[in-house]
Amino acid sequence: MLTAASAVTGLILPTGMAFAQTASATAQAGNAGHYRFRVGNITATVLSDGLIGGPPRVYASDAPEVELQEVLRHAFLPTDRLTLNLNTLLIETNGRRILLEAGAGQTMGPQGGRVFENLAAIGLLPEDIDVVVVSHTHPDHVGNLRTADGGKAFPRATVFAPRADWDFFVRNDPDLSYMPVPEEFRRNFAAAIKRSVEPVANGIELYEAGTEIVPGLTTLPALGHTPGMANFLVQSGNDQLLLTADLAYHPIVNVDRPWLPGPDRDKDTALASRRRIFDMAATDRLLVLGFHYPFPGLGRMLKTDAGYSWVPANWQF
Ligand SMILES: [Zn+2]
């Protein structure tokens, strides 16, 4: 027994020490904020930009109070604040690196802005990004376009944004009275959009939802949350990935329950978009990435008698 144990110890010790060193390095750096997978020939990597959040009521505007509290408690979540993730996606295709959503940066709280350290963790710098496409121009999707000193955070990237959002939020002073948040929040929200996109305004590529950005990346109209919001369909061979942007904020309130996100500007149009795209996802059994869903945000939509159900995808190593 002793001999066998010594032999085993002798075999595993170096690996064990290496593991201990790796584990301590990981503890210092925190948990991984990147998740790599493939869509056909396309390499896809979810890069977390961190977290935002707010009162649950904001994200479930028409939920009866008792039911909302119950749903949060049953999910073992706090009842006073709902935390949302920021799952940006890097796709690498035909020699180009394309970032889908820029992320929030510090525009909506101190827990955003991690996309740069997560890029670094996979060996990339901001100048390695060729294209940034945003689904809509809310601050949590454009916040990282600007550096602290007012420059372009992705200095080489061509930035694509939906034309209708640009007209509404950037070229005009939007009436945000539909948003169920304090007036000061609305003012900061509107200002954060203009400030974030200012460095890229010259040279911005405005698109209509429904057009192809590059081969393998198509935008789909998903209007209602904002005037121009798009979804993204990434395709390679028989593989597809659907990015649903902000059709839903958190699956427990906007997928598993049908409650309407308060920040939807046109709630009827947003609801129709949500149903049309969730139906497509369920029928075609598509792999879906939810921008604000628990990291890494991948899963599938199931059609149920009551509506839909979110089924997270299994982790892949
Ligand atoms: Zn968002």
C-alpha cells in the first residue's frame, strides 16, 4: 500500500503543484469572462463586459408585484435588484474580427468595462478588432466605444449602428418619458449615448435591420425596444447562432414569464418582435445568445403551452 501510494504521489505531485499555481493565479484574476465555441467555420467567443442591474420592476413592467417577488425568490435571486450580464460576442471569420455589441463600459455602473481585460485574456488588443456592430444604441451596447480621454476605444474598427436608432438617439434629443426610471436617470442615459458614440460618429456605417453586414453575419429587424433594434444571425454551413439583443433582459421574467421590459419604447411592436423571433428560435431549434442572460448567455427557446421556456446550453470545454 505504502509503495503504491508513494508511486501515485510521485506521479501526481508535479501536476498538483502546477494546478495549485494556476489556481492561485486564477483566484487573483477572478473567474474567466470569456467562452469560446464554434459556429461552423466561425470561431465565436463570448466576452463578458461585466454586469449592470436595477430594480426588477424596470425589467418586468407589467408583472403583478406578488408574482414578481415569488418568481425572484424561486430563482434564489434578490427581490430588490435584478443583475444583468453583458455578453458581447467576438466572431472571427474570413480573417476579420467582428465584435457584436461594444458593451457598457462605465456608463451604467462600476461593474461594466471588462471587455478589454477579457480580450487580453484571449491574446487580443482593441486594435485587433476590425468591425464593431451594435444592435441598438442604448448605453450598455455602445458605452465602450469611447476611451476615458475621448478617443476611439477600438481604433481600427469600422462601427455599424442601426440608422433609426442613430436618428432617434444621436441626431435628436429623444423623448425618454416612456422609460420607467427617474428623470435624472433618463438625462444621464441620453447623454451617455451621445458621449459614447461621439468618437466614432465620423465614419459610422448606418444599417437598416435586415441587411447583411459581412458574409455569415446578417441583421434581422427586431423593432420596438428601440426604433431600430436588430438581432444578429451568424451562419456557417449548417450551423446558426441567433443573438436576440434586448428582446428579453432576463429569462426568468421575459422568457419563462411574458412580462414586458419597461425600457421598450413601443411595447406592442417589441412584443410582436419577441414572439416572431422566439417562435423562429423554437421552431428551428436555434442556438441563442441573450446579451443580458446569465453568462455565457447561450441556450435554446422551448415553446410551451404558457409561452416559452429558456433552456441554458451545457458548458463545453
Ligand atoms: Zn441592453
